[in-house]
Amino acid sequence: MARVAIAGAGVVGASIAYHLALAGADGIVLADTGTVASGATGKALGGVRQQFSSAPEVRLARESVAFFRSLGPELFEPVGYLFLATTEPGLAELEERRESQQALGVPVERVDPSFVPGLEVGDVLGASFCAEDGIADTIGVTHRLVRRAVELGVELREGVDAATLDVESLVLAAGTDSAALAARFEVELPVRPLVRQLSETAPIPGLRRPLPLTIESESTFHFRPRREALMLAMGEREPRWGSERLVDQELVADWRARLARRYPPAADVPIARSWAGLYDMTPDAHPIIGPVADGVYVSCGFSGHGFMQAPAVGRIVADELLGVDPGFDLEPYRLERFTAGAVFPETAIL
């Protein structure tokens, strides 16, 4: 019998496995019905930021950024996150967030966005920038974590349903699939899939670097460099709840037009590919972390933030599973909070 089995070999599950092994635990199995990073992790944008609207999310991000920076430039590039406000209400919200983030130790500052070559900022009323934030290789980071975990004794089992294994403890870290897994143990998780899509341009001749991950605060349209191309994303006006990962070509055309306006050097560059993935959303956009039944622990519902928070989450979950004080208040993330009727306190969702 294994001591702990982790369902889900995405970045969250890989981080938990790695941190358990790093702490000296044995009998750890990392299992996935697919392969490593074959789910949401492999389709993610790869942004890593600390600029959230709620303190618990900022604290997770603060710890995680330090880990990403330790991975080196081949896996993490600190290009920074640049938020642009184009309306007075948007600027007021951005300033309020910046002040609260600074109070929590985030080195975010008010900037003149014209420091980015080629960026159209004529309509921008204000901007905030955190140089520590950046972009990462989602698949590369996950495989690095898995490789380190295996070297420390973790057993990787691809194509295996972890819930069928004979174990002392089962950790559900399977993103949108976690709710169905929990239901097999008569546990209801308020996690549902939200379809989100991304696009990538063709290579842009002479793309100037460094180029920060740039976000229009009011619309949430954002783009980031990826080699010589740009990746584009945006929140949709009408959320697409469900698991049908279809690309909406009207959105692709809209994003291309938005990119041309905001970053004219890419105005004539075509879209090379688009794809869709899933966010595992909770009612308040915070994850669910903690025990939910005898021998069953969950770490899911990251609402689009799982990749960037995975390093801290892996360490915290490993500590709790091993009976060590993680030094982090997990009460905001317990399943029981929903009995009081939770809302959406985290608003900085991209």
C-alpha cells in the first residue's frame, strides 16, 4: 500500500509530489489518467504574477515567484506584468490594488507605460508594473518538478486512475476532474469548468524585448511574448461554462484587432494557432485546499491561477499532509466556507 497517491500530474499535483519527497516522505505515487501536463497545465498562458486583489492570493504568489526565479532563464523569464487603466474607475481600482499589494510586500509601482517600445498608450490614464512577475514554460516547469520528484523516490504512473489505488491518503489535484473524483467519495465540490481560449501569432520580425505581459485592466485583453511570437487572451463577456473546448473564431478576430490597436508592430501579423482549455472555477475564485473526507484531501479550484501558485501550494499541502504547520492560514481555502454562502472576493481574474 502506498502512503499517498496524488490524482493529477499537472503542475499542482507535481508540486505536491515533489515537496512531499523533498520533506523525506516515502510511498508517494503521482498518477494521472493521461500523461504529465496533458490537461489544463499544458494549455495555460504561463503567466506568473503577484498582482491579485485579495491578500491570500498575493501571499501564495509571493512564495511561488521565488521558486520560479530559482528555475533559471530557460524556464522563467521575469519580463514583468504591466497593467494599463484607460478609465477613471479602472484607474481607481488599479491604484487601490497597487496600494494593498505594496502593503503585502509586492514591489509593484506606478509607471509611465511608454517605456515599452511600440506600445500604444495614448488612451492610458495610469499603469502599474511589477518587474518580479513574468512568464514561464508550463510544460517544462511541470516536467522539471516531476523529474525532481522521481529522483527523490516518487513513483510516476501515467494512464492510471489514482482513486483505484490502495493508499492511506488520496490527494485530488486533477483540476476540473476533481469534482467527479470527489463525488465517488460522496463529497460535493463546488468546482465547475469554464472554457477559456488562447491564440498565438505567427513570428513577428524584429520583436523587441523585453516586452512585459501587458493587460488592459478594464477589458482584461492581454498578451505576452513567446519566443518571437505573442500569445493573446481575454476574459469573455459571456462565460462559457462546460467542458467543450472549442475555439470561438469571432473572439480570435476581435483579439487580433485589439492587438493591432494596442501594439501596432504586430498589426499585420496573422494568428498562427488558437486553442481552448478549462479553468476549474469555484464560486469565490479561491482554491479549495484541505481534507474533505476520511483519507481524502483536495487541492483544486484554482480558477485560472493554479500554475502560478503551484510552488507555494505544493509546499503548504505537503506540510499539512505530514502534520507540519505550513505557516499559512488555510481557512480561506477550506471547503466548509461555502456553507456561509461565499461570493467572488478575488476579482483580478485574467
